[in-house]
Amino acid sequence: MAARNHDQWMATPPLQKGEWIDSRVYTDYQIFEEENEKIFKNAWVPVCHESELSKPYDFRTTSIAREPIIVCRGPDNQVRAFLNVCPHRGMMIERRPSGSFFEGQPSGNPKRMTCMFHGWQFDMKGSCVYVSREKEGYQDRLCKDDVGLRRLRCEVKFGGFVWVNLNDKAPDLESWAGKPFECLRKSLEAEPLEVFHYHKAIVDTNYKLWHDTNCEFYHDFMHYHNRVTGFNDAYFARKNEAFDNGHIVVGTFEVNYDKYEGFESRASLSFPHLPPNQWYMIDLFPGINFNLRGSALRCDVVTPLGPNKTMIEFRGLGLKSDSKEDRMTRINHHNSIWGPFGRNLHEDLIGVQGQGNTMMPGTEPRRVLHGRQENQTIHDENGMRHYYDEWGKWLNRLPSSPDKPYAAASAVTAAE
Amino acid sequence: MSTCETVRDAIYQATALLDDQKWNDWLSMCDESFQYSITSWSPEINYNMTYLAASKKDMHHLVDLLPKHNTDHSPLHRHTSVYSVTPSDDGKTAKAVSSVLIFQNMLDGTNSHIDAGESRLFLIGRYIDTLQVEDGKATFLSRELKLDNRRLDKGSHWPL
């Protein structure tokens, strides 16, 4: 067919239900707010890695769904998470991205989290241990026990990542993501890992478009590196496996890194229990990606900032026991394609930015196709279909028609 | 011309060649043992990071393969100020520290209809160079671009 007129452009594509979605899922402000409330405030998010707070009293700050969070390591070596909010007048307690409470601060004592505003102090378990002029102001009406910090669900798991969930009643992390991690559990938990790379990008696009790109490999055609190091029968046989809760795992194959001029095999530095040059990917709902290419692990975490604005944090990890030489080799392997100056990541960012341009609030709703069917192998788009089916359940919206409830559509389907 | 002046001239000449995307001409100013790196200190992970480390041969591979990669087409413009040049005792080499601001003159932009023609601050950092000075000519032995940025959006496939 030649170029289409408006009616033809807007017509339902000749695909099955679930094989396309409506672009309003990427552009609608109300949907973005609902995603924060219904998804991000109830999902497990790996906010940092334990190596980022390696010593007692070390801390990291972060946020989920606009809620500021502080993660700290106590003198008992336990990692705990709290809302980074003073219970007095709502001041953010710690403003730096990281540091240590071991030393005192201008408003407070060593080994305490101190709100600089009025000097209230908290220990590493979140208990309030000092209220300035407490008796004079509150007499016996309010005491320190009444004003502890808000503790958050926090687990260190799956290779030492620090996971936080804002919902006290959410299922435990193992039930949430244990099954997809089975393929890499032995490799990630054989010995401690360490983060060697961090950077962030803020892109004018919807967070799901980044996750979609991590879930589909058909965009190999954008990456010269993938085409020369990957395309063979074993590559096209890689499976996209769907798991409960909207997660997927992309199965492995042996990458020919040395087919790209100047690059080298990664076989000598494979992660523990991982055969040479293998490549696994785990995509967790709603926007988290773990990507192990032989010698280096990458983790992406999205923070939606608006329907058309997303922060993506990128981490690279090796083994804590690495020699200096091995660590540098892992870093080079990581950077070659995933670094900010590497071959692939930059292209991925251009891709989702281009989508963000065509799908921003106020643009005409249109179909986005997820209809490739290749027996759930690498260029099948079943990963995105599985994701949006889960998304529909969480928001009770039909991805192909987001003003209609998911539940009603499911009931109709069941009746059919 | 003094060693310091020779080194300064070389750094400014390299800046102009990089701005003009004359990658091979820039590399011709580098010794065969040349080592290039882009680094940044991350307070987030408490780690001195290396974002790119490459030999002269690696850099040749990188620039030769650029046409096969998709990239943002917005040109980069470097503003370099040489802060210090410290010759070695024997006068054969010198270390130089320069401030560098890299601007992106939008061509693609986010939406070229709107952004093209606008310039934005892209990166800030320092060049830490080591040069060999021989017969009045300076040759780069190493360059470390130490970035302050840890936010790095699209637009960074090229040597900086």
C-alpha cells in the first residue's frame, strides 16, 4: 500500500489483540500519575548496590515515585532504608548523593542522621535519638519514640543490589523476582560484586520506551556492533521467556566479540559459573534491566519524571576480588558498547529520544506495533506483549485502548 | 619558542582539529604510544571511573568505524584554556592542565525543527596532557579528559 490517508493511518492493524498498543500509554499525564501511585509505589526497585555503602555509617540517597529515600549501613552492618524526610517539618534530612555519617555535621553529632533545620537526630535504625529542647517545647505531650523515621522495606539480594519497596505489604522480593533470576543466580551470588561504573541520562521520552528497547532485540538493526558480533543461527534461536509479574529473560548464546574490529573475546574473564562469552538479559517490570555480557554486568534503573521525561541510571559491575588488571579489562569490555562513549548505548538513547519526539503529550494517539511472532525467539516481540499485559492489570487499563478497563476486556475475552 | 608555548600551541591546535572532526589529523599529533582516557569521579559510587580508555590503535579503530554507527549529528565545540604547563627537568616532556568546556551546537537536537542552531553546554572537565617536546615540536603522549559530568545524554560517540 502507498502512503495512507488519515482514516487508513488510524485504522486497526490486521493483527491480533495484544499485538499493538495505543501511544497514549506513553503520553498521557494522568496515566503517568497513576503509574507512580499504582506501580512504582508498589514495586521493588534496586536503588543502589551494597558496594556503594561499604562501611558502617555510609549512606546513599535516592527516590522512587517522587518520595526521597535514604539508605544507610548501620554499625551492625545491616543496610536499611528510610524516607529521607524529617518527621518535624518535612525537611529532607540528607541532601548529598552519598557520604558517611561517621563524622559530625554542622548541625549534628557523629554517627547520627541529622536534620540540619532544627537539629533533630536519628540513629542508623531510624530511631529518633535527639530532639532539640524537647522538654521545653513538647513537655510530656510528644517524645522521641513518637517521631522515628519512616522505615521502608529493604532487601540486599541478587548480587548485592539494595532493593526498596515503598509498600509495607508488597510480596517479598524472592516471590517478586526470584524465578527470572534463576538463570544468573549462581553467577551473581558466587562472590561479592562491586560497582565500577555509574552515569545517568535524562531523556525526553517515556520510561516504558526505554524498557521496551531493553525487551526487544529487533532493534539489532540499529547496532552495527550487534550485527557483526551476533547474527547467526544460534543468535536467532535465543528465547525470550516470560515470567510472572511482567518480567522476561532473554536466553544466552555465544557472542563473537572479536568480529568487531579492535574488540576482543571476553572468555578469560567470564563471571563465575558462566560459560565463555555468554549473554543473558533479565528485564524486570516496571523498568529494570540486568544485562550480563560475559565479563561485565550492567544494570539500568528508570525513574519516570513525567510522561515524556525519564532518568535512566546505568551501573557497571565486576567482582570485588578483581585484580587491578582484571578490573580494567572488565571496565573496557563494559565501556566498549555500554559506556557513555561506547558503541551501542548512545544509539539506544537516540532511538528512544526519537520515539519521545513523536509521542509526547498532545500528539495524536497512534498504534505502536508489538506484533512480531517468531516462536518467542530473539526478534519476536513477545517480551513487550507480556509487559503490557501486566501493565494493563496494574492500571486496569487496556493498553490498546487505555480509556477502557483491562478487567472488562479480560471478562469479554474469557466469555468468548 | 619556549617549551611552554610549544605545548600550549599543540593543545590549541588539537582543539581546533577535534572541533573540525579531523580525527586522523588529531591522531597524527599523537605518539605511537599515545594513551587516551575519559574519566570521572563519582561521589555516587565513591569510585574513580574510567568511561573510555584507548591506545592510538584503538582510537583509529573507533574513528574508522564511526561511519557505520548511528550518531547525533550535532557538532561539538571545545573551549580550552591552558591553565598550566610544567616541563620535566630534562625539558623533553611536559605536563599540561587545561580547562575544557564542550558545547553542542544542535543539529539533530531533541527535535531539529525546534532545536537546530541552538548551542548547549554539553560537558565540562579538564584535559590532563603529557606531551613530548622535540626539535620545537610537541607530540601527545597521553590525554586524560577528566569530566565533572556523570549525567551524559545522547550525543557522545565522538572523541572529545
